[in-house]
Amino acid sequence: MKGLTAIDVREDGQGVDFDRYARVYEYDVDRSVSFTGRNSAFYARRKVQILEEIVRPGLGPLQGLSLLDIGCGTGTTDQVLAPRVRSLHGVDVSMEMLIRAQLNVPEAQFTWYDGEHLPFNDGTFDVVVAICVLHHVPVSKRFKVVSDMLRVSRDGGLVAVFEHNPYNPLTRHAVNTCELDRDAVLLPPSETIALLESADDKPEYRHYLFSPLGGTIACSLERHLRKIPLGGQYAAWVQRSTVLTR
């Protein structure tokens, strides 16, 4: 399939067999958040809006940038991202997820990876994101994953992590009722920020999804509340300004 790269797949010992859930991924996520009156597509759009706000001050509009999506799944977020970036590449540990992602986002490139070493050269991408992925990664491997995200981002590029807020009870309900999250170990913002500090620059963060409302009013409200740790999710990011020691 054009745009989809397969390399030799090995057993990675992950807690959830994502290949098994590839066909029902969107359904399962939609079911777990149905109590909010929104679906996964709404939350994907909101994340992309947040990402655009994060990226613009230091790198300018997304349209001129190359982006790597770590743990892209079936491409729910990539469908929103693809028209907004210069180039888009996604990776995942599930080949079945990648096949569906390529069907959903034919203009993007998708590659399987082993969950530890990204198959790209140093400094390849302007922006590297992991969107609600790290809670699936064993705690002992999280530093390695984030360090590799930093490795493949260019000097001056940006690395961002979006995660569920473990302090929000509605978020915990959604995670506890989602079969795909049965292996999840949620990260408090302090842990995610600490992982990004290896960039030798000061990470930033913001909370969002204080309500399932959309539109200009809700976005404005979230900007005022962004440092209050009660949002359903949060984003932490760092813009690399120094060359990493590798």
C-alpha cells in the first residue's frame, strides 16, 4: 500500500493487543466518551486546535511544517492534521492500526515501529507529537520514548505530549470504561514535564477540556483556565533551542 512502510514485526509484550481492536477503535473510544455528548472526532479537532496554538509562537503556522505523530492509531487525529501541515508521518506498534490509518489518511505516510526506537534520522521533523499515547507505555520505558521523540526533532523544533488528566474524575471514568485503556497508567503533568526536561530547555504546559462545549466561547474560557489542573486533558511541550547530546 502506497505510503505504508512495514518493517519486521516482533512481539513487543504490550498489555493491549491493538491489532485486535483496530476495526472497533473509534467505536470503543466513542462509547467511553458518549456521556459527554461528543465523539472522538470532536476531541481530535480540539487537540489540533491546541497544537496550532502551541506551535505558532515559535515555529509559525503548521502549514509550513513537517510533523510526526507517535502512536497514530487509525488516524483519527491525522485526518484533522493532514490538511494543516506540509507533511505528515505517523508511526504505531500495531500494523492493523496503520493499515486503517493509511486508508483514512491516504496523503500521509505511515510506518510501523517497535515502541522504543523511531526509524528516522536525527532532526528529521519540525514537530513531534504523542497524543494520549504515553499512558499505554510501561513506566520504565517512557523516558526512552520521549528521548527518542526529542532525537528526531530538529534543533528549534517542538515536541509535544498530550495526555489524560488523572485528577479529573470524568477523565478517569472515560478511561475506566474504555477497553483499549485497560493497561493505562495515567501520567500526572509533573511526570510528563520531567520527561521533557531532558531537552535542556524549560517545558511548558496547559490544561484544556474543562467542558465538552465547543466554539469560540469555550476556547476562550480554556485559555483563562489553562493553568488550573482540572481540565480533562493537558498538553506539555518543549521547543528545542540547543543541540542535544546523543
